[in-house]
Amino acid sequence: MKRVKNCGLGLIAILIFGSNQVALAQDRSGTVGGRVLDANNSAPLLGASVVLEPSPGGIIMSTSRVSPFLRASRTAVTDEKGAYRFDDLVPGTYRLLVRRLGYRPQQVDVDVAQSALRLSVGLEIIPVQLERVESQQAPEEPFSRAAELDIGAQWERVTLEQYRQAAFLSGDTRGITQSDVQEVGSVGESDIFRTLRSIPGVSFRDALSAELRTRGASWDQTRVTFDGLPLYNPVHLYGAFSSVNTDILGSAFYHPGARPVNTGDGAAGVLQLKSRSGRDDKMDGVAELGLFSARLAMDGTAFGGATSWVLAGRMSVADIVAGSALDYTLRDVTGRIDQNVGRRGVLSVSGMSATDVFSNRARLIDSRSSPSDSALFSPRRFGWGNDLGRAGYLHSFGSSELEMSVGVSRFWGLQDSRSWGVPTENEIKHVLVRGELRPTGIQLANSYSIGYEVTDQSIDHTGAAPSFFRQPLSYDSIGFSNQLTRVGGWVQKRMAFASDLIVEAGLKAEVGGKFLNTSSVRFAPHLVARFLLPERRTTISVTFGRAFQYAQTIGTVGPGPTGGDLNPLHVWVLAGDSLPALVSDLWSMTVERWLDGGVLIGASVYSRETGGVGIRPPQPGPVSGREGPVFGATISRGLELSARKLSGRLTGSLAYTFSRSRTLFEGFEFASDNDRAHVFSLTGSLRVSRSLTLGITSNIASGTPFTRLTPNVLVCNTEFPCVIENPVVGAPNDRRAPWFSTINLLIDWTHSYRTWDLGIYFRLTNVLNQNNKSVYNISGPRTIVEDGIVRGSSRQLQDHFEDGLPILPIIGFRAAF
């Protein structure tokens, strides 16, 4: 009892003493403030914790009359400018403790006098294990939509690049944020595929197509995965933009070369997309009305935060405006639900469905035919789509987590029009069962990944034979059905040697199937080493890996808007006894360096050798009588340079790629179809104010090669479109299309009204109205024109190209709530 009384007297004495000290120090207060920065690039760090402690054994007394409390410490959290501040401090000795997840904590002793003390602290991200955070939230989701309309979102790209460098040691991996998508823009849509055209190593067909050509490879060799499942040709509007709604993405990483063994099976590259979880305890949403479609995304939580959900949908509006004049519809819906199971488990279900359908009843007669002839009327229907569903369970225990999932992905395509040739049905199914054990969070050293997967692929095709040219050559019908079941497992380990060198080694083994060019047991190694220079701003990484791909395209069928090359309905084949698998050996070396002001520069050299690539027969001469396709090999090598300003009011990127992609087959060696020797890209965005943003994008590229196709006879009738008879092809890809160049402008204005952010954007594509006839169609006799009158034709051949996209103004509206 006496001890309690003595303690009470002591506490009263401390309070009295503290009150007297406050009275004496009212006119002698001090201040400590400053900023917390990334030591590598001087970028402000949002959300850093700054703790102010007194000297050992002391206490903190505020000089404020309002709050004269005794405290052991005071804490502040930095804002988007990295700023913190402590006011009303009694002069004396203090200690600052600065922490942020992913960085080494810093401790600084300071002396506070009767004035303001400004102190900025730099934090280093170095190869140490990060602190484990007990949380029921979803994993890192750096593709953020929440801050899209906020000027503070400019720092999300710096944060993403730091996250990317920690998660992936390969320096040529790229991360994409929602701000990148908004600033690059598109042909009437916010599209992640078109955003990737601004990075080195990615080429394109023309301004109309959003399909990705990774380092000179065809579009089917870049695998797009959504929540770990592949999507086959996930495009809308004949390939004009992606069918993956960006509103639901939580992360987006692009691997143009060797990648971790648990990533994907693209022979040239992998675009790894993951859905996000619902973020708030209240319902949020974003809506956008563009040139071709309208979309809406909403998310929230339920049951006290134990359940989160997100749902996004999009539908075409052009057909509604045009009415019966345009029977083209597109739509997609994507969703995800997360349910907490106990304190350490999360059950998630995600899925998407995307559909494009073009259908009408066309009158296929000329002016001399009788309208009463019903046989001359033919219904048309052409469509394709992707369906995907996945269920997974994530359980954390100790410092590790186990994720198990099962899912199915399906691509379908059909044409049932007599006017478009043979009715065709095409379907690909991909069933996946997968499990992975890994550390919780990100570890720069001593991390690991152990996993397994069981895959069942099947392809069914009935109908038109593939066409290798943009003109239909025949109406032959083929049919085949293939299935492949594989069982695989992998192990991957990351190790630190001293503080400057990190090595990651992995091996994936698969069994199942017999292929023309590989055995039934296959090994895919992965090895990357990254060295951090002593000045802590420069990294050098060297990467090697092998990748297998079992499904590839060998041609297209059906109508395209301008030609067969831009066509979502491909003929897919599956590797087997008589067909090879795609086998790629990839290596790259990348140097990255952080400069002041949030600038990241990089340079990469790469090489890729791929076997088992389906190509059209390269021999010159008549097309008739030759078998196809044939399977050869491609060799791609190049140099990539990039500079990106990731923070500040003025952001942007500059990229250049010099590359060569060659195809080899039985003594022939020629330029690959998607080879572009030079590709330049430029993006820039100026935040004039919190509401107004101005942007510019530009792409310049040398022409792609083509093989001349010359018809001897061109036959047209009422039943089919024009058909080339007795065509002749020249030497393989011995000619080049003209250069491609375009400049696009963007104006984006946003206004905050209560809880709403309302935006309007205006995009002007191809400002200079460049012709851009860069896609070859056919060659024929040169037309002789005199005084505007066609006089005849000469024997000299003239190459004809498809029309490029003209100058196009686009306006759109956006709202976030």
C-alpha cells in the first residue's frame, strides 16, 4: 500500500514538474521537419513512419498549452511529398527513427534549439529480408486505380519500379501502372496492350492493331496470362484493343525474355496480369465512355471486411449509335471475390468472359442479278471470345505462404457465312491445377519458390484451312482434334553473396507428350545474377533461360477489317508426334541506373533462338501444289535503350530498339515477318495543374519485310469474293514496307465535386495525318494514269498496301466515385 502511495506521489510530482517546464518553455519552442526520400533516386516516399524519441531516459513535453501531456515518443507519417513535421518541442536532444516497408530503417540524433530544424533523410532499398506484415489484405497491387485522378499518383511509378526491382532480378522486366495506361492513351480506349508499345523491344503491325510483337516474334509467341491462366488472342474489334479490362487489374508485369520458372510458357515473352481485390469498406466505382465502348467497375467489402469484391463490365456503344447499320457487338465482364478464412487464409474466385460478334444478312448480288433470287442472299456471322474461371486458396503460416488454385481458360471462334468461305469452328481449352510454396512478401535474399502444375490442353478445329497471305487463296476445309496433358514441377532459389550480388537459380521439369523436336521429359532452367554497384544507384543483371510453348498459330481464316493478318480467328495447332513444340533459349544483359528527380535509364542487349516455328513455305514460285506450313527456326538479337522520368509534374519516356530477327529453313535465311530494324517511341505528360494534364505519344518504326504475291488471274463471282488463281510468290521477305510514323496528342481535364472525380479527355491520333501504308497486300501491274484518266497498265509490278489509320479525333468521359 505504501508502494502504491509513493508511486502516486511520484506521478503527481512528474506532472507538476512537467507543467512548470511547459510554462518556462512557452516562448522557447523548437521545430523539426523535413522530407523522407529514396536514396537511390531522390524521390519522395509516401507513407514512411517517422518516430521522434527523446534522448535515452528522457520524455517529450509539448510546449502547447492545449496538450501538455507527457509522451515517450511522437509519430508522423509522410505525405505524397515525403514531408513530416514536429512542432512545439522543448529544446534538447532527440532521436529520429525513420521506417518504410522495403527500406533499411535509419536513426538520426538531432539537437533541437529555439528555432526550426530542417532534416531530410534518405532510405536505401538493399538486399535484406523485409519485415513480415500480419495483414488480411491482398498482396501488393502496384497497378493502382485508386489514385488515378490524384496528382499524388505520380509517385506510384517510382514505387512500382522499386517493387519490380525487388520482385524480379531481370532488368528487362517492365511494370505497368494505371497512370501509364491513361497517359499513353489508345484508339478510343484505355488499353494496356497499346501502353506496352512505348517500351523498348515491342513492335507492332500498324496503328490499328494493339497486338504485341515481342522482339521480332509473332503475336502468338507472347503469352498473356490472367491470374495464372493463359488467354489466347484476347482482343476486341479485330485486334484494335485488349479485351482485358484495366479497371480490375492489380498488377501487370511484362517479361520480354527469360523469366522466373513459375511465370508462363510464352516462347518470346509473357504479359503477366493479375486481378485486384476490393479495397474499401464502402462501395467505390469508376465509369468511362469512349469511342467504341462504355464501361463500369465497382468494388467494396462486406461482412465487416471479411469479404471483398470487384466487378467490371464493358459493352460496345458504336452499334447502339449506328443502329442496324452496324451489327457489331463487343462485351466483356470480369470479377473477383475474396473471402477471409480464419486469420491466415484467403479464398478467392475470379473470372472473365469477353465476346465479339459481327452478324448481318447481306445481299451478295450485283446490279444485273434478280432480287427475287433468294439464293443470292447469305447470312453472315463471325465471332470469337475468351472465357476464364479460377478458384484459389492462399494460406499463410510462419514466414511462408501456400497458394493452391484450379482454373480453366477457353478461346472460341466461329464463322458460318457462305460469303466468307467454309463455315468454321475453332476452340482451345486449357485446364490448370497448380500449387506453390513461397515466402510471405518480398525477399531480396534467401527467397524460394517450390511448386507443381498439371495442365491439360486441347484444340479442336473444323472448317477453313489456314491462309498465309492477306488474300484468300483457296476454300479448302480441314479438321483436326489434339490433346496434351503435362505434369510439371519447379524449384527456384534466390541467394545473396555479400551485399552487392544476388543470384537466382531455378529449374522446371515437365513430363507428358511426345514431340517432333523434344523428348517426353523436358527441363527449363532459369538463371539470373544481379550486381549492385557500390554507389547504390546502378544495377547490372545477366539472365538466361529456356521456355517451351506447345500451342501456336499457322495462319488465319475468315474476314479481317482490312486483310487477313489483322484477324482474331487463327488456326491453332498443338505440338505432338508430327508437330514440334516451340523451344526458346533466351539471354539478356541489362544495366539500369537511377538519376536524380526520379529518372531511370537502362540499356539491354538480348538474344533469342527459337525452334519449331511454323512458317509458310519460303520457296519462290507458284503457290499451288506446295505443302504448308513448314517448321523452321528464328534468331533474334538486338539492343534496347530507354530513359524514363517517373515523378514530377513532367513525366515521360524515350525508347529506341535496334534489332534483327532472321528465319532459317533448309538452306533459306531471310528476315522474319515481324522484323523491324529500328523502333522509336516517345511519351510525355505535363501536369499543368491538379485538374489539367497534357500528353503526347509518338511511334516511328522502319518497315516490316514482305514477300511479293502476284496473281495470274483474279476471279470474282456472286458466290464468293475475289479469289486469286495461279498466284506466284517471290523470294521470301526480300522487300520492305515503308516506314511508319505517328504523333498523338492528349488533353485530360478532371474536376472534383464532393465525392466524385469527373474527367473528360480529348485524344487526337495521327496529328500529321501520315499515310502509314505499312502493311503489304498484293502486287500487280502498275496502272498508267494520264491527266487523271486510266490509260492502261505496264508490265512493271506495283506493290499495294493497306490504308493506314487517318487523323482521328476522340473524346471520352470518365467518373470516379
